Amino acid sequence: MPTVSVGRDRLYAALGKTYTQEEFEDLCFCFGIELDDVTTEKAIIRKEKHLEEEGDEGDDEIIYKIEVPANRYDLLCLEGIALALRIFNKLQEMPTYRVVDISKSSMLQMLVKPETSSIRPFVVCAVLRDVTFDEASYNSFIDLQDKLHQNICRLLQYYSSVLMRRRTLVAIGTHDLDTLEGPFTYEALPPSDINFVPLKQAKNFRADELMEFYKSDLKLKKYLHIIETSQVFPIIYDRNRTVLSLPPIINGAHSAITLKTKNVFIECTATDLTKAKIVLNTMVTTFSEYCKRKYEVEPVEVIYSDGGSYVCPDLSVYNMEVPLPYISGSIGVSLEAEEVTSLLNRMQLRAEKSAANDNQCNIKVLVPPTRSDILHACDVMEDVAIAYGYNNIPKRKPASVKPLPLNEFSDLMRLEIAMNGFTEVLTWILCSRKEISSMLNRNDDKIEAIIGNPRSSDFEVVRTTLMPGILKTVGHNKDHPKPIKIFEVGDVVLLDEKKDVGASNRRQLAALYCGANSGFELIHCLVDRIMEVIGTPFVPVGDDTGYYIQRSDEPEFLPGRQASIIYKRKRIGIFGIVHPEVLNNFDIPDPCSFVEIDIESFL
């Protein structure tokens, strides 16, 4: 969850009221945000400079660190939080954001060259006219850009680590329009053809030289990977070939905004057009309150080489209808339409009663451009619940919920295996391709697994067996006293053309015995016990009333020391002694016996 740092006194001034810390915490809770920490300017400076003793740096200003929902981009700065809380407290009406009605011939234009499609294909722009900044609002304007870069503009890389790749999806550029002349062009050129003076520098750099220069910059070096391997770099020029920005790395020094800037040109280049529009809307709606004509934004026409064009920003409202019974039923409180509309108005959603064709009462909701988080009826219902107050919702015991048969059966199996002296483990559902193929002595070409877009070799495919995870666990704990007896009940994913998603989950049970005396009979005994508690008798080969075993020949097990489990003439599992080569692949020095059973087959 993002945390926004705001000056307490400035926030209270914007709210038009002074609160005690407890009162403000209560207000935050009621609105659905949280006062996460209270600190001072001096404390922040000491922390940044790693100072233990108090210094005399900075003003002793009280700083509130407020945690806001990750999808509420309109709350990522003081202005957004103050506006939302004023409306919530009924101290202000919801603003109406407007796009200036001007002809296309009078509009500024952004001309997009076709080469940009190979690197950052989209751009959206807007102008804030007659802006008046003071130091606090100017800093907030800059800080909002950084907060957006940390949130909606980023690409998350999961798996072995979580890496926030800021600016990958959207990069924001803000410029002093009075230093520029339109129309603007968005191009993609070879690095050697781009020359300009970057922000906070006095020297002219070629773009490829700039990449080397910023490799030693702690802040900017993390963005270089986004474009540095490309044959062309994105670049924005004005009519006079003055560089506005080299997105997503740095703006040009020529058009840098200052406290004296009156007209701000905002451009957002992106690989995701939807997110670019959200970012632009957030920037212009939040800071249009500092314009001479409040909440008014001047549009820009973006024109592509193929003749396509669009005018941005789009500040139109989005209409949706939500059934009143759905809202009341989901919250658990009987609410009248008038009360619901009033609650939604406090949450910056204009709402009115609307009758449906079947005489069911609906709530018509007008979603403003600031609320990009409203995507579904459940989002509207959540806002009603927040405004109503979670503490005001009556407590009640839910009706008895019976677990799904598969989950209930899985829990019973876990209990039984644990009672046989085995310890449960939980392993990743993702694994590397070699862990379900070559490390199990299997032919890699015959492995059919779901493959995504991995960012790490450790998590390339979805597991088709529980065996690699169990063996990795033993390998990492091989110094543990023997015997090691572990088990897992979990899902594997198999390709399935009959399913609309092309795959299906299967619940499996796997158990492993590791020790010097590990043998076929030990794991066979566990199989018999599992079947006994399930109530499945051992029957002659070919009998459908129970289970029997027959010889198998799987490469991950030792030949002649393995068997398949047949239930109702269908193979549901396998057990045996793990092949020494497989144990060596997982760095396990001791013999192991292993069983894996598809327990869904018994339901």
C-alpha cells in the first residue's frame, strides 16, 4: 500500500479544521485510509543522513504518513487527500472537471512518428493554463509524479524477487509551455542522432553518452534498462527541434518547470494506453485547482502518421447502474435509495435513484475521471459500506458454511498422514522446467506443462507433479536427523483441452521417506494404510471394487522397485524407491522412497 507524506499543518489548513491526532486517525479510518506514522522534518533528515543524534537541519514540521489504497491514484498527494476528505465531511461539493471547448485548429498538436511503435507506441498530453504555484504546491506536483511512477506506471517482476520497474508502463513529463512552441513531435531515433541538455545539467549530451553518464546516478540508473538496448530511443521535440524529454529517462533542461511557471504542458508516453490516460487524468484533475479557471484543462490533439488521432484528456464521466438489493444484501444492512445516493456523494461518486424495467430499484452512478478504481458494482458497494461505516454494520453470525468435499477430504488425509509420523510441507506451485524433466530423468521434449512469461529460471512452469518440491525440501534439509518423513497435499496443473482455459487442477498427495533403511516396503505400507482409511480394499488385478498394484517403469524410480496404483482400472498414483541419479540431481545423499496419489479420484 502506498504511503503519502504530508505536512500536518498544511493538511489541516486545506481541510479547514484542526484535529487532534486521535480525531484525525478516526477520520482516516472512517474514510478507508490510515495514519501510518507521525514524524518530523528533522527526524526524516536524520534518517536519510544516518544520524543518531538530533541535528538542526530543517524545520520542525510535523509530517503525517498516510497509507492509501493502491488503486486510489487520486489520493497520492495532499491535494487529493484534502479534497476527498472535504467532500466526505460535506464541506465541499464535488468539482466538475471540464475540458476547454476549443476548435481543433486552435489546439496544440502532438505528431507521432511511426518509428515509436517499436518502443513506446502511445502518448497523451494536456495543458494546465494560468497555474499559480507556491513552494508547497510545486513540491507536491513533483512528488505526485514520483508516486505515480511508483504505482500505476510500474511493471512488477515477480518470482525470485519483487522488483518495481518504475516508468516501464508510463513515464510522465512536465514542461514550461511558455519556453516551447507547438506543434510537438514524438519520434524514435538512433541514440547517436539525439543531442540535448538534460535536466539539472549544463552540458550537451548525445543520447548514448547520456546512458553511460547516468549509470553512476543512483536515481536514474534504474530506468536505463527500459530503452538502452533498443536501436532507437523515444524523443519529444517542439517546432524548433527543442528537446522536451527523452522518456522514460529524463526531461530536457530547456523546458524545466519552476515556481514561476504559469502554463504547464504534460505529456505521458506509454506502452499501455489505458494506464497513460489514467495517469494524465490524475495529474490534471488534481492540480487544475491551482489554475485561474479552476478544474479546467486545455486539450491536445495526438495525431498518428496513419491518419488516426484522438483528443486528450478525456474527462467524461462513466455511467453505471447498480441494483439497490445487491448493495444492501452485500453489506448486510437494509438501506433506502436516498441514503445510498447520499453516501456515494460523500465518496465522490454522483448518484441518483433509477427505476429498472422489472420495478427493481437501481442506483445510477456517475463515475468521475478521478475514480479509475471504480470498475464493477462491487466497487460501488464497497464505497457505500465505507461511507456507512464498517463499525455501524451489525455483527451477525454467518450461516454455517460447509467445506467443499475436496477440501474436507484433503484435511482428513493430512490428519491421517500426520498421525503416521509424517511432517507436512508446502512448496511452490511454480518450478523450473528442468525440475519436472531432466532432474527427474524425464525427456524434456515430452513434458507438457503450462508455460507463462517467466522472469526467473526458478519459476518457469506450473508443476505437473509434487515430486520436485518434496525432493528440493529434503535436499535443503539433508543434514536434518534421519529419517526424514514429509508429505504434501496440493494441486498440480495438467493440460486439458476439455477446459475453456486449456488446463485443469488436480489435488495430489505425495509422501517421502528418507533414511538409510528406506525401502519399497516402507512406502508400500503407507499406501496400504491410506487405502484402508479411505475404505478401499486390496483386490485382484482387474477387479473394479478396490485397488491393486502393478509393475511400472518410470524413469524417476529405480527399475524393479516401483509400482503403479490402479483404482477402478485407472492409474491414480505411483510409489517406489527414487532413482539414485534423481537423488544426486537434488543433492540428496540418502536413499528415498516416494508415493504420489491423485486423491480426487476417490470423490
